[in-house]
Amino acid sequence: MKTSSKIIEFPLTASTKINVTATKKRMKNIKLTISRNGAVAVSLPNHVTYAYAYEFLVRKREWINTTLSKILLNLSKDICIFT
């Protein structure tokens, strides 16, 4: 199985850009994932272009923004400050 990856610089908001890891694999559907540390990745079928992946990210921009906000909120709750 051959996979190829590319980093896509994606403007989340007018002032914020994120790096999205796009990986082509042998699969049927596009899969968008955000890990617990906030890393965004999109897995693509081999026949899908990176340009289409970018369009997919544009359509999912609101969901990405909402999910990253929730993750950052949870991360800030987990931080303990000892004095």
C-alpha cells in the first residue's frame, strides 16, 4: 500500500492559519480528524486531488473552528498551576 502526505496551510479565520496533514490512502471516503492535542488531519482516497481536499476543508471550516475551540478549552482546564 502506497500512501502520500502533504501539509496544507489552511486559513481558519482571517488572522489564523493552521497546518493540515493530508494523506492519500486506499479508502472510499474522505475522513477529517482532530486529535486531542489539536492536530488536524484529512485522509483522502487515492483518486481525490489535494485541491478538492482544500475545498472540503473550506466547507468544514465552521466545524473545525468549533471543535478546536472545545479542545483548547479542555486543554486549559487540564493545566494545573502549582505555587
